[in-house]
Amino acid sequence: MIRFDDVHKSFGTNHVLRGVDLDVARGTSMVIIGGSGTGKSVALKCVLGLVTPDSGRITVDGSDDDRDAFLSRFGMLFQGGALFDSLPVWQNVAFRLMRNQSKDAARDIAIAKLRRVGLKPDVADRFPADLSGGMQKRVGLARAIAAEPEIIFFDEPTTGLDPIMAGVINDLIREIVTEMGATTITITHDMTSVRTIADNVAMLHDGRIQWTGPIADLDHSGDPYVDQFIHGRADGPIEAVR
């Protein structure tokens, strides 16, 4: 469904992506792991078209031509929630829907999606500032799935959440992805998220995919970089910034 083919991206002298090759199969959940500054977010932005690769090719469903058609097929859960402070919750969820649906129909869908992520209908008329961090993340998830997308991106979905709420969000993502049959890419440092969400895992290191494989193989990958990262060891081939 999504393919990176020798993708390079630099910002001045900072060579972030140095030949990324990665295949994300249709209907599967790919989680990209790696240390801070290794290019995970840049890779995601390249898929979305927010950043243009210097070379290489990214295809979605076999094509790299029609970005508008692609954008209509995806949903996104942003790291910081990225909710519109001035809009009530239901309008945040239905933001895309209101372009081609009546206000009442969009609101009904928004409330249904809020219910799907465990929020009661009375949340619909509240504003983001009235919600806890966990509730805001759920609203962001409801917005990501509101248009029934084929492709969903999750950017650090549990950042800033306590362990219990992080577990709730991880379980919701896994359930929803399975129900929808969507193709998903998640970037995260949270190994609990990785083990809950992933069908397949890719480790990005030094601008390249260091290792990729099914989640069942993660603990015995045979790769020293992967082993150091997933166990959080200071000593190993990945140099820790001290």
C-alpha cells in the first residue's frame, strides 16, 4: 500500500534520510521505531507531502501522482492532539465531513465516533480546553477515523499520557485498526505501544531502515541496534548523548 524506494532528504548539511526502503502492506499496522532525531517524523511528512524528498520515490497504492486523491483517503492522529481551540469537540471531529455533509449529519457521525473511542455524547459540545489530556487524545482519534479512511498515521499516540491512559489509547488503536482494516503507520518510542499496535516493525537508524520484520521476531531480531533500543540499554552500537 505504501512504499519507500531509496528516499533521501537533507536539510542543509543535515542528512536525515539516507536511502530509506520500506514496504507497508495493505491492511497492516507498521510501527517505525528509532531514537530522537533519526528521521521518523520526516519520513512521515514525506508520505503526507509536507516535505518533498530530495531523491527516491514514495508510492501509495502503486502511484505517486495524485496527491489530492491520496489526501482524501487518510486520517491522522497528531502527537499534540492539534485540536482547534475555538471549535467545540464535535466540530473538531467532523471538520472534514462538513465540507460535503449537512451540519446535522456531520454532528451525528461525530457523536458516533466519540462513542467509539469511549466518550459520552455530552462531550460533543465542550471545548478542547475543558478536556483532560487523555480525552483530547481520544477526540483526536475520533477525528482521525471520522471519514472512514483507508490509511491512518499515528504520531507518538501516547506522548504525555500516564501509563493507564496510554494503555487505553493503545488498545483503542489496535481495535479500531482491526475493525476498519486500515493500513497504518505509527511512529513511537513507547515499546508498550509497539507491542500492542504493531503487525510489523521497522527501525530507522542513521537515516536508513536498520531492520524490519514482524512483531513476533522483534525480541530475537539478531540485530544489536534493535536489541539495544528495545531494552533501553545505554551501552551498545547506538551512541547515547551524554
